Amino acid sequence: MLSAIMFVAGCQTSPKISTSPEFETTQHHTLSRLSETQALEKLYQQHATWQGTPYRLGGNSRSGIDCSAFVQTTFDDVFNTKLPRTTNQQIRIGEKVGRSDLQAGDLVFFRNGRHVGIYLEDDRFLHASTRLGVTISRMDNVYWSRYYWRSIRIQTAP
């Protein structure tokens, strides 16, 4: 029951607000310069560094982190790209991409934006799970497949 409540609460750490222009204009070229293989390598390294870090709503450190803070930290660490803090803000900065067109580094959102992860490959994504902490899960898993909502690709400046 507690995990269900935490999932419903998700990573919503602030009310809906409009995206800050700061995040729309400070995107780096890093994502477009990396090949998908390079991006995957860096994302798997990030997983190795953070694996098992417990989930903590509102957390943003190795002692506990929530899903949107993990995405924000990963994009900063791996791609040198600043993202906003909450899922409501993160979903507004990218371009929608179909599930069949996902690439490494795309953001995947679940249950109307209450949970976010980073797509890897072969239907796997990296995220801060309420039950397992930072982990890799399968999108075709019965649970995640049921709650999948949409995906976005972070656009970078040309």
C-alpha cells in the first residue's frame, strides 16, 4: 500500500508552473554530438555509480533521490545539460517522440507525468524506483507497460 501511495505521489515535488526560459535557451550541443553508443556507455556508467541509491521523495543526493532529481543529475553529469527539477517542468522542454522511435537519452514518462526515467535500449530505462532505488527496468514489464504515458527527446541547439 505504501509503495502504491508513493508511486501515485511520484516525483511531483512542486505544483505545475511554466517552463523557465533559462532551460529553453541553455541547452548544450552535447547530446547531438554523442553517438547513441557513446550515450549508452555514459548512461550505463551513471547506473553503475548510482545503482541502489534509495528513492526519497524530494531527495537529490546519494543518500536518497527521486526520479526527476535523478534525471536532472544524470543529464548534468552525463551530457553537461541543465534540466529543470520536476517532472512537470521536464516534460515541457522536449519534443514528443513515439515509443517505437525511442533512442538512448530520451525521457520516458509514466502515469500522466508522475514518474520519469531515461531510455537506454531494447525497451529498458534507467530511473529512481520507489521500491528499488536507482535501477534499470523494462518498459515491456506488465507494470511499466500499463503506466507508460509519453516520451520526449531533449532538443539541443544546432
